Amino acid sequence: MVKRILGAIAVAAMMIAGVQAATADSCNFASPDDARLLALRASAHLDRVGPEQAFRDFMDPAAKFVDRDLYVFVLDLNGVLWASGAFPNQIGAEALDAQDASGRFFVEDMVRIAKDEGEGWVEYEMLHPCTGDLSPKVSFVKRVGGFIVGVGAYGTMSA
């Protein structure tokens, strides 16, 4: 239980910190549709090469699974983080209890959507790395076997 709570805190802090590492000095943000396309490409890659190779690729900038502020993350169906193109130090974190600023359990939502629908969008709020303000963020998630592949972008589904 303690590991799950600490993992959720670490993942929430990581998400609140934004994607500064991935964006460096740029504020050229990708769209939610770009996020969906990258998630679908990453899902196909995971299905084709298997988890061991795919997870390495998702964390290798040369493999082209990081684009502007977009990066691939992979959870299992229990909310444990297996891969993250921006935050590899969080691998193994139990993130199910992670909440956004408004108290939404966004990782729990990701797992539910992946289990119930196979794929879909999760909306939540995070600090925007360029403005420092709370901003809407959406992640497209897709189930691939026992894993959930996701990519998030700042904005809303109407953006």
C-alpha cells in the first residue's frame, strides 16, 4: 500500500512538473490528434516487436517515439508504469492513485478505459510547462495485451 501511495505521488509530481525535459526550451506543442497518432504507432510497435524491445525504443530519443512535448508511456492493467519516454526514473511506480489538481484519478481512468473500451481519451489538468498555469491535458490510451500505451497533449478534445 505504501509503495502504491508513493508511486502515485511520484507520478503525479512527474505529471505536474510537465514535460520540460522533453520540450527543453521550446514551447512548440503538439496537438491531441498528434498524440493519438503517436500512441497508435507505438501500440503497433509494441504488438510487433514485444515489450522488451518496444520499451527500450520508447525511451530512446533516436527511435522517434518522442516528438516535441509528446512521449510514450506504458502502464500495466494495475497502473504500474513500465516505460516513459520523458520520465524513465519513474519506471515501476504504482500510479493508480495519481490525481490531477482537481482530484481526478486520471491513471485510474486510463486503466478503466483501456479495460472497458480498448482505447480512448482521458482528460485531466496539469501545470503547463511554458506558462506555469493549470491547463487541460488529454491522453489517448490503447490497450495492447496486458499493457496500456498512452501519449498525452496539452489542450482539449475541442482544440
